[in-house]
Amino acid sequence: MKNALVFDDNKILSELIQMKVEALFKKYGLEFQVDRMNSLAQLEACDKTYQLAFMDIVLPEQDGIRITRKWKNSGRFDEVVFVSAHDDKVFASFDTNPLYFVRKTNLDEDLEQAIISYKRKISATQVIVQEGAKYHVWDVNEIEYLASRNHYIDVYMKNGNKPLIRGKLDDIEKILQDYNFVRVQVSYLVNLKYVESVKSHTVYMKNGEAFRISPKYREKIAQRMAAGW
């Protein structure tokens, strides 16, 4: 299950937004655990990663745009929807690449459009992987890397989950070939979104793991690097 956050210093309004967001998630078939916070101290004490955050902009401690920049840069926020009564703040928020801007004066309609926009965006990054008679639906942005062992594949997800499926990594590589995944060894396929750096024929992941690049794949990875991935 994914995590969503409602952040607003107004407790009553944050409760209202949480209630409306939870109803919309249910309506559109999205599985989220929704947290609610009212202070920067609560946020800084939290160690969760949020796939979707509903962020107020004008706050007493620090404006929501600055908070968003920090948390997006650290990888703790994926998508952000700004919720504000100050329409003039729209342009100031553009550098954070928000998913949507919700006007508090038009809360119901704008929140629903924000959820629709989110569902459309993740649908474009979803893949279907067949395993015998079963089908798995994955958001490629949630996959850090895949590792094969014998006739099975461990799928390492950003949220810590590790689904195990029966199959060949060659087949999965074909499915993911248009989503910035690269083979570093016969048994490892990594998502370039989660690569921190490449040094001395070693791929260093943002999660602290490192994989040696086998000679077979070095030229291809060098070409990807030269092209800016």
C-alpha cells in the first residue's frame, strides 16, 4: 500500500481534506494509507516516504514550497499537490513540478481532478507481467532493481516489499526496456532512477547498495551514460 500525506496547519481543514481524499482514493480504486500532519516538527520526525502529498503553501513556520523542494530532493516526496487559497502562489511552485494545484475555494472539484491526474500518470508507468496463470501489475517507478536466482526473480520495491515470481530476467528486461532499466550483470536489472553514480565499473544505488558491472554490459552502460541515461 502507498502512503499519502495531508499537510496543513489548520487542523479542521486538514481533517476535511483527509476525509475527501480518502473517499476519492476509494472511488478511483487507489490503495493509500493517508496520514495527516499540522506542523513541520511532525514531518521532520517522520521517516516515511510519501508517494503523494497534499501540501499547503502558506504556513507559519516555513512555506510549503520550500518544504516540498527539500523533501522532493531527498526522495521523500514523489508527487505533490499544492492546496492553497493563494492563487498567486501557483507560479512560484512551478520549479517543484507539482502534479496539480488545488484551490481551497474550489476544493471538491479540484481535489477530484488532482486524483484523476495522478491515476492517469501512474497508468502510463504501469506494466503487466504474466506468471503462469497469474498477472502482476507494477508501477515501474516503484521498482529499484530485479535479481534473478535459479528460475525465480526477486523484485526489490522502493517501499521495502520484495515480490518473488517465477520467470526469466530476459523476459522481464524486454517488458521494461522502455522504462530506463539497464542490465549490469546476468542476474541484475536496475532502474536508473535509483542509481546514484557509476564509478570504476560499479553501480552505486541511492539505497546504499552497489553492483559490479560485468564486462559484457560495460559498453552499453557507458553509452547510456554518455547519452545522459
